[in-house]
Amino acid sequence: MKSLAFVFALTSSTIAYSATTVQTAQAYIAQPHIERADQQQLDQDITWQRLMYADKKGQSEVSYAGYFLSNGGKADLKQELHANIQALFQPAAPNQSVRCRFPARSQWLMQQLNLSAQQLPEVTCPELDGWIGQIKPYKATLIYATDFMGNPSSMFGHTLLRLDPKDQKQLNLVSYAVNYAATVTNGEGWAFAWNGLTGQYPGEYSLMPYYRKVKEYGDLESRDLWEYELSLTPDETRFLVQHIWEMKHVSFPYYFVGDNCAYRLLGLIDLVRPQLNLKQQFKVAAIPVETIKAIERQGLVKETVYRPALETQLLAQARQHGKKLAQVAHQVAFTATVEMSKHIESYNDFDKAKILEMAYDDLYLQLIGRKVEPGFAQPRLRQLLSMRSEIDLEKQRQQPQRPKVDPTQAHDARHFSVNLGEVQGKKFVELGHRQAYHDLIDPQGGFRTGTQLLFWQGSIQYRDDKLKLEHFDFLNVNSYNPITPFKTPLSWGFNLGWKQEALAQNGRFSEHEQHGLAHLQVQMGYSYADPEREHVCYMQLQNHIQAGKALEQGWRVGMGPTIGCQNIWSDKINSLIQVELPYWQDSKQWQLKLDSHLQYVLNHQNAIRFSWQYQQQDHTDWMKTSLGYVRFF
């Protein structure tokens, strides 16, 4: 028994000694390369810093422990560099080598140290090879989904990256797309918006077929897509994909305005183009379309493709064929199958074909939007196809015209303004600034008419030898969705902020005094637009809550109608007029408010505006007139 124990102990010691000897030998082989890395100061190289997501303190932003080979790698990137070099010389089981787990950083280290695969232990990475073989990355295309006002995280639009194989331009729907988004398990409404603004959700990379995102954005959310092919080389594109593999378990706090989809995708481009520093241009807010402009300014965009949403295509048919046929198409789509032919029997074959095509698209859009049940839609869709097949004519639908202005050619999100004018006969100078994004009176090229999203917009006014804050909008959102032959959507909006009101110290309307009030305004109603959507008019019911020391009770509420019109008269001239009629609970009186603006566009970054505002209550009126200059940047 003692002999057996002695043999076991001797064998174990020999194995342990052999393992230690192997590790020592590997460390010995790696040491010259570590010394060379130190001489080259690779730990300070911009690519290593970006691979490690180094912050200003030289520590990694990544919190996932599995991203580091060294126990102290998060805080000491030089130590992590040494650990990665040592790992290159260590044999490993399939899929376990550092070259399998971290292919991008391994490739970069091998290039910097002039290491060939023949100098390192042989590795097999079936999982990585299979994943990359499925994607076949050759070139990259940046995708911009236009704004979607139905989701706080998408009000500024969204960007993702499509990875295309070689020679597959006509089949890019089956390419894969890299998406960085907040992972939301629960939470809706205000809680969702608050959590997103304060970074309470984790942001993660994901990979999925591009057609799924086209269906989500273009079909379900009716968002047009703009595709910007980048001038990355095949090697740069592959390196980017290898890094995405490394990030599959990593997450960062997601902020709707700052550290968002656009910000992280800029980081990927910075990684493969070390000479760029795109992310640093967006330290406060990373608005997706602004990041694409920054990329375009670097000459990275080779080609632009416009992909209209399904609803955009349907509305284009309505413009091409006329409102009357579109209304008939909507009726036919929701008619019992046996009655469909009766609705169109009086029309010629050309009009029948137009009606049936619009009816099919209308009903299909309702089906994928979950507005109707499959059991209702599917037999009607089959009937519409059958009836259309009986008409021997080419398809009547035509592709929508590409918008005149690409979103990257639109005005920038921030602006600075100077206004000179009079308030009740007293002259003033007013300076304004906005962080984001787009106003109804702004130059409309590149934006959806009827959409307003203002974030951190304010102005200060100098009058009567006094300087005061005139107004500050923390968040002002308006979405005017015009009634169409196919649906009757609600138009809605809200404004949270602070502004000067024509009030005396007792809370009464005044033609001489102004006092600041915090306010929340919510409105809902309907809007209508011409077929070209150059003129949008709306009627809504407004609700007001205001609070401030100037009010007798410290607060007041009001309610009343509002009507307005946004008009684009030409590429250079546009206007906005709005009338409000709130009834205030404290004074038990109606108040008339008229707000009008006329703008001349010098170019997409500069404009001149004339504004006239009028208020009247209890036989007392108040008026403000101004002429101003706006510079977007």
C-alpha cells in the first residue's frame, strides 16, 4: 500500500513539474516579444487603447471580467497586453485559444510583433470560423433609419451596420447587420424614457439578418431607410467583424442621447481607421444623422441608396393614382371577398389594377402592423391577388421618388440665433441656443414634414437694462401624422420647460410685466396635409399646467383648442402659424395667443426669420415683433 502511494506521489510530482516546465518554457519564448512590445509602447498605441475601451484614466470601460486575460487587466492595460502576448504561445483546446476568443486583438498583436501563424502553436477555431464563414464580410454599409416618434429611443433615428459579402449587391437583404441597442426586459412610457435617458438599460451588440431590420423599421414602423456604403477595405471590414465576436458578452450603459447606437458604431469605425477620432466629436450628444455627416466629411461614404418604407410606397401610389381611387382601394381591402368585384366593376382595367394593388398593400400593411387578425386578412389578400392576376396589365405601382435632400445634407442639429425686436414698444436683443434637433420652422430638407423634436432649447433677452432667461424647453415634441385615405392617426405633442408669460405679480394678464413659469403642455388631435406633404394643418385640444411665484395660488391649469399650419412655399421660403385659445382656471377667462413665423433660407445652415406674436385677454393685448438670424452647426 505504501509502495502504491509512493508511486502516485512521484507521478503527480512529475506531471506538475512537467506542466510548470512547459509554462516556464512558454513564458521564456514569449518574453522577448513582451520586451519588444514594451519598447514599441504598444500599450499606449491608439488601437490597443480602443480595443480595450480605455477611458481618460487609462482603465477599461468594460465591466465583463471575461474580456480580460489578466486579473488586473481592467485597471492595467499594459499587464493585459503582456497576458495576451503570453497567451499567443500557449497551446489550447479547440475554440479555447486566445486567437479564437479574441481574434481582432490577437491579429493586431501578431502584426505589430511580426509574428506569423507558423511561429505559434496550431489552433482550431470551428465556432469562430463558422460564424465568419456565415457572414462572409467583404464590405460595410451604414444604415440610417429615420426618426420614429412612437418610441423615445428612436425619436432621433437609429443607425446600424450591414455587412455584405462580395458581389452580392442585389441580395443585400440576406446580408447580416450589426445592431447596438438597449436591452429592455420591461418598462414602458415615462419609466422607459427615464431609464433610457439615465443609462439604466444595458447596451449590447447583436447580429441578425438585415431583412429582419427592414421589416421592423420599414414595414412595422414606417421608417424610410438610407444606406451609406462605406469605403472600408475587405481587411478592415473583417477586422471589425472579428472585434464584434470579442464583444458578444460585453455591455455598456445605454443612453438615448449620448452613449447610444450611433456613438458605439463610430467607435467601431475609429477602431479600424486609427487615424480617425469620430467618437470624440460627440461627447455630449450623438444624434445618429449627425454622426453620419461626420463620417461623410471624412470621405468614407462611397454610395447612397434610398429604401422607402412600405407606407411611403403606399402613399406614393395614392399620389400617383389620385385620392378617389385610394379611398376606393381602402374600402375594397376591408370588404367581404364576395363583394370586392362589385366595388370596382364600373372602373376600366387600368383603374381596377391600381385599386387592387393599393388595396393589397393597404391590407398587408395593416396585417404586419397587427391592426387586423390573420384570419381576417389572409383570405382577402388571396382574393385581391386572384382578381389582379385576371387583369393582363403590367403593375401600376411605381417606386416613390427619392427625396430632394439626403438627410446628411440637412441642417445640423444645434443652432445659435440672434433676434432684434420690440415687446410692447420696448426694444430688445435676444440670443438663443439649441442642442437638438429640428423645429417646424427650420429648413425642412432632409426631415419629415410635421415632425418637431427640440432638446435643451433656450434664449436670454436683454431689455430695459436687464438680462433674463426668456424661455427654456427641456423637451418639446410634436408629431403631426396627417389623415390619409388609408388611416386616421392621432397627432400629438408635449412641451416641458420654462417660459416668460405676460403676467402681473398677482397672476393677472398684463401688458407691461412678464414673469417666468414652469410649464407642461400636452396636446392631441388630428392633422391634414396635401399629397406632396408641403402644407400640414392641424387642430388639437391642449392641456396646460403652469407653476410659479407670480400665480396667485402658485399654479394654474388651462385647456383649449389650437389650430395651426406649417407651409413650405418653396425651397427658400417656409412659414408657421398657430393660434391657441386656452381657458385658465384661475382667472376663469379665455386667452387668445397667435404665434407666426416666416423664414427665408439662405442655405441649409443659415436662415433669416421674421416673427410676430400677439396675445389678448380681458380686453388687454400684448405684442412682440422680431427679426432674427439662425446659424445651424
